[in-house]
Amino acid sequence: MLNSPYKAPDMSRCTDCLYYFAAADPDYYRSSLPSCVYILRAKRRRPCPPGDKCTEYRRIPDISTVYRDKLKREYRVFRLKKQDGEGGR
């Protein structure tokens, strides 16, 4: 589509978004195609266009914070199970 009047949206802002995904380019024109997977994660269509006009942009959370929160939840579940086991004896 060299002569197409439509221009691909500038998705440079999307690279640090929670819904960003770098898809493989089937034509090998570039190493990856920027894609938005909002529909896969939110389970509904995105209400806005991709790129600069996106209203659903969410910054990727810090991985260490996510990991730490996951460990805290697992530890709480472990402690609750242990307390329930000891209380029944």
C-alpha cells in the first residue's frame, strides 16, 4: 500500500504501555510491528484510536513491585492455611 491515503498511527508512546505487544512482521519489512492487545487483556474493544490519541494508556507497573505483591499474597494464603490446620487439632 505505497499509495494509500491512510497512514499507520505513531505508536512510539505505546512502547511502555501495559497493552503494548511487539508482533512479528510477516513480510520481514521490520523486526517487529507495534500492536495493541487491549482487546485481549480488557476483554472488550478499545474505545479510542491507537497512538497519541489513546485514552486507555496504562504505564507498565514496576516488575519488582508486582513480584513482591505476589509473594505477599502467597505468604498470607500459606499463613491462613497453616492457622486453620493448627486450630482444628
